[in-house]
Amino acid sequence: MPTLSQTLRGLVGLTVLALLALLAACAPTLPSRLVVEHDLGPYSYRRYQRTLDVEFSVAGNAAVGHTATYVRRHGDHPLLATAFVTVYDHAAGLSAELLERLEHLGTYDRSVVRVSGDWVHKLSAGDETWLIWTSGSHIVKLGAPSGREMPEDVTDTYLDLYPSDLDEHGRAREGTASAGPSQTEHEEEGELDLPSSLRDGSPR
């Protein structure tokens, strides 16, 4: 007959397993090609494309891009919304890599805004509006129809699938998969650790 302590340990183990199963059941299942290939509210799904020529390339971290286009009829001028999902081999440091790239985009006004409870980067230039964020090993970029705000049906769907890792400063929250320094920050830390006589690569 099991002792009281053995019984309690068994109950705790079963409770943990039940919680893990519940969390797994609640986690969203990603689409097979990573973008949503069906209509989103009034926006009709039109086209999928896969590409190896990704916008935010990271040395030593291979990536594949997946894009989808959605159309809404608006008189004689259709409204187009786009989604780009890029998946990388490794998540660590991805938010810092994205932030570095965005800080050097001189043609766009960049801000960090809250959308559906998540923090994302917002880029604006003329009639263009883009929302960009990291979610684990993914970078998600949504484009609004020209001169219009991002459709809620599109943003809500993608943020449900890819919750943002970002905080209000556009950096990865502690404990998220994409947290960590960028490659540039790694190199700078390495230089700081070296004696001053060795930082140029040759001893004196």
C-alpha cells in the first residue's frame, strides 16, 4: 500500500501533466505554410508566395519567407492588405536584430504601439503603414491598404497566431524566445572584454 507521501507525489505529478496538456491544447496551431490562406472578415484571400530572399537577413541564421495577399472591394479601387511571415532557424537575439534594422530605416517614421494588447513596431511613410514584430523564431510584417489603417481582422488573426515578444520599447521581454543580444552587441561585448592592447586585433 503506498504511503501518504507517495500518494501526494503521484497527485502532484498528475496535476502537472494535466496543466501541460491544457496549455498545449490552448496554444494556437500555426498554418502549414505559416500565413493564413482564407478570408479575414471583408478581406478575401488571394495569393500565397514563398521566398528565400528575406527582408531582414541575419548572418548564420537561415530564413524562409511566406507571404499572403488579401483584397477588399472598394468601388473601382480594390484595397490590398499583405502579410509576410519569415521563419528563422534560431530565435535567440532576433528581436534585437530587428530593432537594429528598423532604427536605420531613414525613410520611415518608427514608433512602438499597442495593438490588440501586444506591442509592435509601426512604420509610416506617406500613405504606407506597416506593423512588424517578433514572435519566437518568426518576424511578422503586415501591410495596410494604401492610406488606411491596418484592418483589425488581419491584425487580430496574426497576433493570435504569433503573439508579440516585444515590450513598450520594441525590445524582447525577458524570458521570450527571441530575447538576447544581436550579433553587433555580441561583438561589442567581446571587444569590451579584451585588454585595450588587443582590441585592434594585434598585441602591442
